Amino acid sequence: MSIVMHDLAGADPALRFSPYCWRTRFALAHKGLPVETLPWRFNDKAAIAYSGQGRVPVIRDEATVVADSWAIAEHLEDHYPTPSLFGNATARAHARFINAWADAVMMGGIARLIVHDIFDVIDPGDRDYFRQSREARFGMTLEAVQADRETRVEAFRESLLPLRVVLGRQAWLGGAAPSYADCIIAGTLMWPRCCSRFAVLAEDDPIAAWFEHMLDQYGGLARAAVQP
Amino acid sequence: MSIVMHDLAGADPALRFSPYCWRTRFALAHKGLPVETLPWRFNDKAAIAYSGQGRVPVIRDEATVVADSWAIAEHLEDHYPTPSLFGNATARAHARFINAWADAVMMGGIARLIVHDIFDVIDPGDRDYFRQSREARFGMTLEAVQADRETRVEAFRESLLPLRVVLGRQAWLGGAAPSYADCIIAGTLMWPRCCSRFAVLAEDDPIAAWFEHMLDQYGGLARAAVQP
């Protein structure tokens, strides 16, 4: 029985853009594990209530239910050791820093550039929830959050300097081959790719070149994803 | 023959405050390798000319000369495999991200809080060079760079959120035991500790609690360091 995953979808059920769900999709692909994804909307809390919380990704792997992309990566590594996402406990511990950095720096930075674009692609039934919760978080309208992004994007790109330095010295964040660190960052970048036409990266950025390689990994899984 | 290391010193030759030299001191201690440190000043370019560049740390290990704290960590790991700093190639690749993040985020942030304090402790012969080079870098006087730090320190502390998240979930950046990632961050924090009395961390910050443990590691090496 293949793994089942609840995956955030847009108004178009084929549009899958959650950065956390994409971290998990990459991790599953890295392991070579087939997955059946079930489109999920913010309002489908009942569909994942059995996981004991209200956010995706949630996976069902036989009798085991796991929520949260980091916890899912650990579950996959512990139950399907090869190909490895980490290789050893130290690499796993270090990847947790990269995960926390992506959450603290990339997620907020990207949200401020595309939050209204997300609103435009989500299911109509999700829009009131999304607008209210995000406007409360940012303390302004979605339109105001996204305003002036053409000038603000430079500061976001600058905040990615540590990635740029590393990818100038090694092919993958995992070194000679992709690791879960690559899944984290590429998963995060699938968010703007799959719900916006705004370029969060400059074309000549080494991070963009690495991301192109990640799009081609795993049989072109990410390259094939529906875009708006 | 023990390893010899050129180590930045203040007017007091016992005062050692370079964040890059401290990364190397921690790495050497982690390996249990004895080291003879030679006090070095910014103006002693001739003393390290044999390394082919002008910055410390520089180590001499028998016939091998290595400059740059990251290159030294790799040299130590490759020549003295245990106790390991990384454990595997993936952990090493992930640590490079943490190193780049410390350089991009921590170094600049700390410099803006303590650069005049550094000026106050360095050797009189280094002061003209230091003032000119740093004022050119920041585009303002050392006094202006450091101004208003009591209010600006909050933004610096906020920028350390990824560290705080990780240290809320595991004892060390390396997981159950320190790795080179711990050497990188603790080494960076030895910089303000050893040339300033300004508290870059809040007392109740989990990062401060972890740093206290790092001060006690390796026989209390860092705890024993001379402070201004």
C-alpha cells in the first residue's frame, strides 16, 4: 500500500503549492517511495482531524499517521533508511538549522512578495479564512503586504546570501548529492513557482541554477508541477 | 610536534578575541589536539606571509600550512578523523551552510554592536589600520557604527531565531553532542565576549544557556579565556 498524503490544493485541484507539502514530496521522491496525494483545502479540517492537528502535510503510512514536514522526514529516514536523506545523526541535526532558517527567513520573505497571488489561486471557499488570518498576521491588507514588491525583492534576495555562498562551493546543499537540505529549500521555492508569476530569484542567481537542477531531479517531478 | 597557530591578540597579548581563530581553537580542542598559539597583530603581515595570504587563523601542522577557519576544520577532520567534527560528508556540507550563515548574519550584526570596543582593546600599532579599514567598510566613524546599540541589539537578537529554534529542540547544534557547527557559533560568540562588556544576548535566551555549556566544554577552554 502506498503512502497517502494530504496536499494543499488551489481552486484547480491540480495546483499544489504548499512549501511544506513540497518538502515532503521531494523527500518521498528522494526515497523512491510512491505516494497518493489527496487535494486538501484550508477548510477541510475534518479530513485531517485524525492527525490530531489542522495543517498539512499529513501522511498515512500503513497504520502510522505523521504531520509536520520535519517529523515526516524523520519518519521516512527511520523507516526507509536508503537512499538516505541525512546519512548520520549529525547531518540530521545540522539540517534542522537549515529547516529553521528556511522557516524564519525564507517563508516570511516570500509571503511578503506573493501573498496576494496566493489568494488569487486558492479555492473560493478558502478565501475568507485566508484573507482574515493573513491580514491579522501582517497587520495590513493583502494588497498592502504585496505592494512595492519590485523594489523590496532585492532585500529578500540579499537575505539568501548564505545559500548563495554554499552553492558557489558545492553542487548541492547536501554536498556531492542532494540531501533533505535540498528538499527543504527547493520545497520552499516551489511555493512562489506554483502560485505566482513573480520572480523571487534573479535569473543569474546561482540559487536559480541549482533550483533548475532540483526541478529535474526525481524524474522531473517538480518541473512537471502545474503552475498558474 | 604540536600544531602552531597564529592567533589575533589585543594590546594585552593574552587577550584573544578573533571569532575565526576561536572556531579553530574549538575545533582543535574537539579533536584533543594540543596547540601552541602565537599572538599576532593586524600589522604582522610578514609573520604569516608564508601562508600566502594575510589573515588569521593560520596553522602549521608539521609541513602543512593551512589558512582560513573552514579549510582548517576540513584539514583537521581529514587528518585526525576522531573524534569527528562532522561524521560524514553530508554533515560537513550542511555545516558549510551554518558557517556561511554565521559569516553573513552574525559577523556583521555583532560588528555593528561592538566595533568601537574592539578598537579599544587592540594593539596601539593596529589602531590606524583598524579605524581606516572599518570606517571605509561601514561608511561612517567607529563611534557612529556603535551608536544606539542598546536599541539596535533587539534586531540582532531576532536575527538569531533559527539558532534559538534548533537549540530549543536539541542540546547541541550537532545534535546529542557538539559538532563543528557548535564550534562555528560559539567561536563567533567568543568575539564579543573577549573584546566587549556589551551583552549581545539576553540573559534568558536559550542561545546564552547553550553558550554557557560551550564555555565549559573541552576542560573549560573558553571559560578561561581572558576578558576585557
